[in-house]
Amino acid sequence: MFPDIEPYDHGYLDTGDGNLIYWEVCGNPGGKSALVVHGGPGAGCTAGPRRTFDPERYRIILFDQRNCGRSRPHAADPATDLTGNTTRHLIADMEQLREHLGVDQWLLYGGSWGSTLMLAYAQEHPERVSEMVIVSVTMTRRYETDWLYDGVGRFFPEQRQRFREGVPEAGRGDVLAAYARRMADPDPEVRNKAAVDWMTWEDAVISLEVNGKPGNYSNRPPDALLAMARICAHYFSNGAWLEEGVLLKRAHRLAGIPGVLIHGRFDLGSPLENAWELAQAWPDARLVVVEDSGHTGSTTMRDEIFAALAGFAG
């Protein structure tokens, strides 16, 4: 990876509705603008993606999505109301950030949940997107969410049973919403146990992968773990406020935007089918299947990401 770098500028974007969105800019102020869209939802941005881009050729912009990372108010606080945190709000935040930083067009880079948000933004504002590099494609269809939190349990029946037992009051179709309620409970023990149970399931899903180390998701600081789990449950129990399959139906809006879709063959949480379907509907996208990778990546996947970003650097 490229050497460690520090931001040359950072700050908070006041959205005007009580939210402050943390942002930072690294690399070359005169380079090609690229926005890193983190996953989760609710994972927050980290220093790692700064090293994915050539700092001499890119102006690298990172931000923490609403209520996670360094953005405020934080979802770990049960008093934080998440009703103002939806896909539509995040798209508006991205567009406000673009205007705030004086960007005309930017490359979008991210994966997992980030791919859903990138696709939704690009379909809303195609003229503002120069290229897209998407890793571990998801479109947050209920079809996909049902697989991630139930269907894939065919490989992990014991862990799935424990995940369901974490919310014994829930019917089978209400598990995600029940977790969302528990992670907003005023009792910290209830909140924390629900967050740990959620992330323990996430760990199980990636446990067969090259980089699926124990605690990959659950070994986070308590506030970061609770925020991510709470925001995930909030989004996935509401279908991310997207019409079912809309990102695939509207893929024609991406015409003219070059894209590279990089997906691991052995991604159990987000099966390759998702990326393949999107590639069929988006004529300017190229699908790269990484044969030794799952959702958490591999050295080969890293090299494919570097190659895609280098190719778009100009």
C-alpha cells in the first residue's frame, strides 16, 4: 500500500438538521477528486483507505456517515434519534459535502454497504460521478438482507440459532427490527448485549474467509460497535428505504460512467450473483471476480483495487 499520510484539511459539515458530518482531505490538492464511501452502514471511515490511492495523483476525501465515527450526534447514545438517518439523507450529505469542498466531479470508491450508497448517489447525480470502483457489491435488496441474516445460516445453523435467541420476543420476520429496538433501549446492558450478539453473527458469516479472523467485526471499541450494530439494524430492518430492486432497475442511469466491480468468488454474505446482475445491467461496468477472496478481501483483491484506481487516475 502507499505510505501513511495525514489529512491536510478536515472539519465538520453542518447539515442544518442537527447533524455534524466529519470529513477530511488527503493527498494532492490539485489531484483527481475521489470520495471514499465506507461500509456498515455505521462502520465509519478509517485511515486505511488513504493508503489505497496514489497521494500524488489523487485528492482523497473521506467522511463519516451520519451518527457514526467522528460525526455527531453518535448512535451509541440511545438519546440519538435515527429517524433522520436514511439513504436519502446520506445522499444529500454527500452532495452538500461535494459543494462545500468545491468538487465538480469525483470518483466514488467503496464497498459492501458503501456500494449501495454509491449506486444510489450516482443514479441521483450521475453528472457528478466520473468513475466508480465498487468492492463486494451489495444493493441492499430485502432479498439480499434475508440471505445475510437468515439464509446463509444454512452454513452456520448453530450461530444462526444463537442470533435469533438474542431477541426471543421476535417472530422470524421481525428479528432485525427487534435488534434495532434493543439497541435503542435505555438499559446499557440490553444495548451492549444486542450489539455483541449482532456482531458475533457477522463474524460467523465471514469465518471461512482468508481474512475472516475471529472478532473481525466484534472486536471494536464499545461505542463504535454499538453504533455500527444499531445503524445496521436500523437500515436493514427498513430495507434502506429503497424500493425493492430499484438500484438494479435504474442501472441505466449509470450509462457513461465507467465502473469496475470487484467481488470475491467466496463471499457468503454478499454472493457473487449481486455483482454479476449489476454488471449485466450497467454496460459501462467491468466485473472482476477474485478467485481467492470472500467479503473481507485478499492480497489479490487488493491488487485489483490498486489497478482499477491507477487506471482511473489519469
